[in-house]
Amino acid sequence: MAFSRENFQRIGGGLSGTAPAIFSHHNDSDSVATQAGAGYFNNAREELSVGDQIHLSSGTTTGTGGVRVVATVPATGNVTLVALS
């Protein structure tokens, strides 16, 4: 399954300045690993900035939820995430 905007919500963070935004994304069909893969959030590119956090959860039994940080948001190419350390 692909990214679905209705499962993607801004839940907090800075609305101005350089504070990162915080988002939540849940998908019943896609594992967290799939959601964290390069390109999954390309359709949300306009809302994302490097350093934003996305809280991922899944309805599958593959993997567990977790927080990822937006690593790249290129004008073209794939949006990428990294695990929060």
C-alpha cells in the first residue's frame, strides 16, 4: 500500500522559526520498515522539513512503531528518514 494523506497528521511542533514539526502516521497494511523506506513520504514533501519527526505505527505484526527524523527533502527524488537516536 502507498502513503495515504488521511493517515498522516501534524500533532505538534513549531509552526514558525526553526523548531521541528511532529507528525503521526499509521498504516494498517504497511510495516514500519516500509513506511520508513526512502520515498514513502514523497507525497507529503511540501509539508516536511529536515529535522521534523514522524511517529510511525502499523497494524501489521512486522516490526514495531517508532520515531523517525526526516533526513532529506529534495525538490526531486526521495524523501528519506532516519531512526531517532
